[in-house]
Amino acid sequence: MSLGGLQRSRYLLIIDKIKQDIESGYLQPGEKLPSENKLAKKLGVSRTTLREALRILEEEGVVVRRHGIGTFINKKPVFYNGIEELTSITEMIEKEGKVAGNRILFSDFVTPIAQDKDVLNLKDDELVFLVKRVRTADGSPVIYCIDKIPAHIVPDDAIQDNESIFDFLEKEGDVTINYATAVIETIGYHEEISKILDCDQESPLLILKQTHFDMNDQPVLYSINFFRADQFSFSVFRKRVNF
Amino acid sequence: MSLGGLQRSRYLLIIDKIKQDIESGYLQPGEKLPSENKLAKKLGVSRTTLREALRILEEEGVVVRRHGIGTFINKKPVFYNGIEELTSITEMIEKEGKVAGNRILFSDFVTPIAQDKDVLNLKDDELVFLVKRVRTADGSPVIYCIDKIPAHIVPDDAIQDNESIFDFLEKEGDVTINYATAVIETIGYHEEISKILDCDQESPLLILKQTHFDMNDQPVLYSINFFRADQFSFSVFRKRVNF
DNA sequence: ACGGATTTGTTCGTATGTATA
DNA sequence: CTATACATACGAACAAATCCG
């Protein structure tokens, strides 16, 4: 039973199909799906494969499974684009339906401060590539970004305009960002940054400090982002873990 | 092939065993586990069952699996106590090693505003039970809390001092909070709240607006919490989802 | 550079357990 | 009690990624 030239595996195709059926309205919120046996037969896959798809859909909050009752399309709008889902700033802005832009203020190799050495696990005398820039949404400045990358993974050519650091690292630097640990803070007013983001003393800034790790759990990017609080908020899905 | 009177399923037992082996030091961080075939044989379960256990352990960040290479005990300390893990304010304060306290400013049934009706899915004319209070850590005020609960799930007796809303609802209200959707915002200064929390115009507030849901996906608690930004920050584990 | 060995990923079929209506 | 539906479990086969000689 060969899959032929299929690059996407079957359970991913099932996930796509079910999501698509929800989008199109063929599957309604709250609706009960056919039993796993019937649905598997209808979709032409084994029950194991269907269950793998349903497991992931449940994890994503798309469906709810109840033992002995059935599987249902979730009534609630799924909490997309929460902060726990790692995306680049570019994606964040574009998901708002706006055009993401970039203005680079500074970009060069510099001597790291003690904190950088610690966070990025730098070797002695290793430099960091520092980028300071302003991100714009539909032309107006909304985020001030400081990115620090260990010198050994930065290719020789400097960073391009309008380029996501994510894409830049993955295309040029031969690393893949896998996850990040983030801390959310806030600051009332910053002499320099508030001015650049064109916001007055009344409107504070949200700060997202992130350490990004690659597939080998090595830190590859430390970034500090200042968001205009009147333009951004972060959403989180909080799960109960202790019984 | 009966499981006998086993109440805990096999894959859960495998999870327990592996976690225990890590605790005891028998399995070291970064160590490679035997191949799935060998390990399954050694543990006396099928590869399917072992994989189900490994899947969950990977989800929890305990192990890392690499296609074609093997499965490893995670080097990194698992990211505990991030904001995505739903805990009560009481727990948050106590995890900092401080004594959690409570000062109730207001508590009574009131007419809901339009937003409350929407968020809490209230019936016509249904009141909400509103609680305003200051949470203290080691005696000093750190969080200002506004909690709103639909009248029909609030028992007749009013809320006790020093009691967690979580515990209160679960003990008296016969509901179990399952998850919450949260939005993180910030505000520079609030005439009334900043004064109560004893912080000046310079230090902003972090705001956590949460809708809590019970096991049946019904909203049971809407709470707005104002945190002193110099005392609190939120951490999040951000996962990459799109290849 | 190639090929085989190893290891995890995917998929199938089937059987039995357990919760719910 | 019985039927239905999801949960757990086993065994087997092949695919895909990686590693090593």
C-alpha cells in the first residue's frame, strides 16, 4: 500500500480536510462527527490514522472528544494566534491584515554584554550581531526590535531590508528556530523608544523578551521587542494541568 | 490478553516509570534512550503503547525525539509555571514563596454591563456576583482583582475572606474550572487602582483579562487582574507550529 | 559518493476495555 | 441489559531520516 509521491502524510491530509469542511460550513460548530469507524471508512483510512488526526485536532481545540458519546466540532471559536504559538513579527503584523515594514536603525557586530553571553551561551570573545530596527504596520511605527545573534551563525552578508530575522536565519544561517521562551513585561515610558514609536507619556509599552532555540536546543537569537500597547495585546490559552 | 484489575493504563505506567527514572538519576539529561523496539521489548509492551507514552512525554517537554536518530531525555529544565498553565492568583503568589492575603473591597450581586452579558453568556435579567479585592503578598498590595460570576452558580452565602475564587467555586459552586482564555494588556496609570496598589505614575500595570470555562465549555468566571509591573512578569513557552 | 544498518514516523488491521445513552 | 462510541493495546509492514563504513 504505497503512498506514491505523497509528501504530506495521510493524517495531515485528514486534518486539512476537516478544517476545510469547517471553514466551508459543511461542518457546523457543535456538530457531531460520524463515529470513528464510519468516518474512517468514509475517508478511506484506518481508524488509527483518523484517530491521529483527531488527536491533533483536539489538541488544537478544533474538536472535542467525549468517551462513549462522540466527537464534536468545537462550539467556541478556536483561540488562534495566541502568544504561545511562535510566529515572527512579520507574521503577527500581516495577520492583522496590515503591511509589514522595516526600518533598520543599526546593524553590526558588537561586543556582547554579560547578559548576552549568558543567554546566548557565547564562547569567549565571540561577538554578537546586533540589529536595532523599527517595525511598521501600514507605514506607521508600532514595534521597536532589538535582535542579537551569535556571530558564528551569521553569514557574512548583512541583513537585508524588509526581511524577517526568522527567514534570514533559516535561509542564510542554516538554522531552524524550533521554540522560544518568552517573558512579558511592561514599561511606562522610554526616553528614546517611546519617541521613535511616536507615543506619548500616557501610553505604555509591552515588552516581549525572547530566547529562541534551534532544533538542537541551542540558543540562536535573543530579541527584545517593544510594542505600542494601544496597538497590541497578547492572548494566551491557559490550560488546567493539576487534576 | 486481559489487563486484569489495572486501573491505570499501560502507557501511563510507562510515563510514570520514565519520569521516575529521571528523578532517581537512572536516566540522565541528554541521555539517549534505547530504540523503541528494544525499549518496548524491555518494558514488556508493544511499540505502539511505548510510542503513546513517548508522545506525551515529548508533549510535556520531558523527552526529545529525532527522526532517524533516537529519543533523548531533554537537557533543558521543563518550562514550569508559565502563564499558559492555569493557576489561581493564590498559587501564583505562594509559588514566589510569599504569603498570599486578601482584602475585599466590594462583594455583591449587581446588574451586569453589556460586555459581561456577552462574555459570560448571561440570560436576560440574570445578575452577576461582583467581587473587587486587593491581593497581597507578604502583606503588601500587589494585585487588584475584579471577578464576575453569573448569579446562578453562586451559592447563597457570600465569599469568605482569604479564599481563592477557584476553590470557592469548586467547593461551594459545584463547578470545575477547566481552562481560560486570557488577554494581556498594559496601562500606564489608573487613577484609583494605582493608588490602591501604592505605585506612582512611573510604574505601569500589567492587565490580565480572563474568561474561565468549566468542563462543559460554559463561561463561569470573568476576571480582570491588575498586576504591579515591578513585581510581576509573565513567561510563556512559544512553540513553532508551522514546519 | 554510495549502500546498508539503525531509528523514528506513518499506516494498516484487529481485539478488547470502558463510558454513556 | 444492550448497543454505540471512544480508549487502549497488540503486531506487522513500509517510509523516511540519519549514520557509518
